[in-house]
Amino acid sequence: MRAESPGPQHEWLDADAGPVVRPYTLTGGRVRPPVDGFDLLAFVLTTPAAEPAGAPGLQPEHRRLVELARRPKAVADLAADLDLAVGVVRVLLGDLLAHGFVAVHRPPATAYLPDDNILKAVVSGLRAL
Amino acid sequence: MDSVRYDREPAASRVPLALKILIAGGFGAGKTTLVSALSEVRPLQTEEVLTGAGLGTDDVSGVEQKSTTTVAMDFGRITINDDLQVYLFGTPGQDRFWFLWDELAFGALGAVVLADTRRLADCFPSIDYFEQRGVPFVVGVNCFEGSRRFGLEAVRDALDLDPDVPLVLCDARDRQSGKLVLISLVEHVARQRGEPVPVG
């Protein structure tokens, strides 16, 4: 990734903001996936029939995602594993979803609270760390 | 979640339940230290298109003209068991990255606000945010070497905390201490269960 001149002065741009980059080169400039639902903690699972090797238009990063998601992986984990920005990974996952290569399991809705048994399991799990 | 828990499904393909906990606080309050004391920490890059105006969900025209800024967040994961994982997200410290908080707060179990008694006011925005959104939180007073030791009640008064919000002393470098902060949060969430869940 190459640092770019910020162009017109923007109030957010300084050393703290990090380099101004073009991470969306990988996605051909697309910044939004065609579908929503790739929450940071949505889990992605490669479908059994996925054969990305023969699919046109897929990049090495697509194929790495397919490999990583042979076991369920959270979107945030995939982004960290690939060292790619979350938004880029979302677009790539949208491509894979369109091909039917992955399934997405969305996390529970906003007002969801896990039941007491789950909270107790978390507390005892934390104590055991 | 029942749909992903068929008996015949091999354990390797079961989708775990993932709980999200945010680690917030002012710049330098110890967020990174706490996340790394509790879990393997990895940077997670997120980014925002700076010229967002007119960029609808499906509108990708002219993207090549736009710049993005990359923000790295601290990201950790604690595996409780095969079916249950706790994800920690260190919130971006600078105020101008508030737009990232809404996504982070979405569906979060709760938050830890780290307070540094040398700069107590730095954690006010985090406390305001979680109060307004109805996100359960606890305040961890990070005891830095050389920081003045205040009484917990003095800190509670200074932060104008509701009486039911737990306030605990901690050392963000220490795993045991960090665990106790997270446990106090989960117990706080459990206590709130009987109360109406804020919409929103």
C-alpha cells in the first residue's frame, strides 16, 4: 500500500490518522459489498461444494478466505489473519457469497442478552484463564 | 442458533457463540495493555472513506477519487470453550473516530472504561457514550506507578457514576487483575438482566 498525498486538506488527516491509503485496489474500487450482514462477529463458513480454483475473477485473497473459513471464522478474525482492512474483507466475502462459496451466520440482534447459564460459563471460563 | 447445532454436524463446523466486550478509555489509559494481558492481541484495520457524502450502499461510482483513512484497533479473543468465545475490541482513542464506535457497540455485551486518575476527564466521553446507548459498563481505575491513589468514592464522585455501575481498581498489565475487571462486567450484565433492555 502506498501513501498518497491527502489532496485537499482534511481535518482528519494528520500523523495520528495514519497514512492515507487506497486499500480498495484489491476490490477494484468497490467499497461496499453487494449485501449487508458481515458484522465484525458474523461467522463465515466455506460451503462444502466451494471450488474457487475454477472461478473467474477471484484473486488469491478470495482463495485464502475460502481456505481460512473451512472452519467457522469471524469476519474480524479473517481481517486480522489476512492483515487486510475490514471493509476490504467485507467486499471480498460478498463476492464469495455471490458465488455460493461461503455461508454467513449473523450474530444475534442488538437487544439480545445471553442467558444466565452462558454468563456463568463466561465467568467460570475467565476465572480459569 | 439452533439452526447451526444439528447433532450430525461435526464439531469443527459448529458456529460458536461470540460475545463482544469493548475496552474504552482515553488515550494512554491502558487499553492496549489490558487487551494484551488477557489475550493474544492483533491489530485490526478498519477504515473509513473520507468523502462519504453521496456514497450510497450501491453507489460505487467515482470511488477511485476518494481517500480512506485507516484506523488500527486492538483486537483480542478469549476462548472459553469450543462453543463460546469472548472478543475484545479496544476502541479508537481519538474523538474523531466516534463513527467507528456505533459498529463496535452494536450487539456488545458490555464495555470496560479504563480511567487514569491523572487524566480522569479523558474517560468522560466513553462513559457518556455507553450511558446514552444503554450499553452496560464498568469502570476500571488503572493504577499506574506514580499515579495518585484516590479513594474509590472520590473517583466515583468525580465521574458522577450511577451507584450501580461497578468501579474497580486494576492494574492493566496484570492478567489476574484484568480478569477480575471482565468478571465484574459480566456479573454486572447478569444483574441487569431483570431490567428492561434499552431499545436501540
